[in-house]
Amino acid sequence: MISASNYLKSIEIIDTRKLPQVLQEGHQFFVDTVHLYQIDETVKETLDLYLKNLNEHLANKKSNIVNSSRSKNRPAKDLTFIERFINLHNKIQTKQQIGIYIKALQQAIVRKEIRKSSPYADHIEQIQKNSSAGITSCRKTARLRSTSINNGWLS
């Protein structure tokens, strides 16, 4: 958090030209009047208000950067589950392994990481039905070959 005492040191790492116009003007005012901070109550109030607005702007900017980097770096959850399902094709899996996959898929749906409005919602629903049907027909220790992918899925 930037305060009057650490302002000049902290502002060095911020490109003030990229700040909104009001904050650029506040920066210039701060530089011009900082020597009056302890002397003039009006200057102190004005600079404190500027610092409050600057800190809010920087906090919002930082949270936007974090949120946008999360969404840009990760593939969509629905595509991740479809890819995992395709990788299971013609591989022998235990009931427990398929159960882990189904549980993760259902948790993603509950957390709304996969939505009904997704263009792949029909595929996700088909994956759930095929996986659940396979796991219920399988004994606890038996192994199951995942063969529920047809040519339509792979295209």
C-alpha cells in the first residue's frame, strides 16, 4: 500500500503515464506539494484522498490481471474432460479409476466450471452416461475397456 511516507519510492515502479488522467494530475500535485503535507491541512486531505484513489486503482488493476491470466492460460474445463475421455479410449481402466474421473467431472459441473450453455454440453452429458453405465456394470475388481467413443466423437 502506498502512503505519503513511501510514495516517492513506491511510485518509481509504476508508469504514471498509464494511469488515468485524474491520477496523473494527482501525481503531479503530490510531487509539487508534498513539502506542505505536514503543514497545510487542506493539502494533507487532498493528498490522502489521492493516495486512497491510487491504491484502489492499483488493487483493481492487479485483481484484473490475475483474473485474466487465469482464464487465458487454462483451457476450458469441458474440453479438458473431453480430452481425458478420448485418452481413455480402448484403454483398460479399473472401476476406481473411472470413478475418480466421473467424480472430478461431476465436481466441475457442480462448481459451474462446465455449463449447460457450453457448445460441448451434449458431449459431456454423453460422457457421463457412458462412464456411469460402464462403472455400474463392472464388478469392483474387474477392469473395463472404454469403448464408448465412435467416429463422430473423434472428428
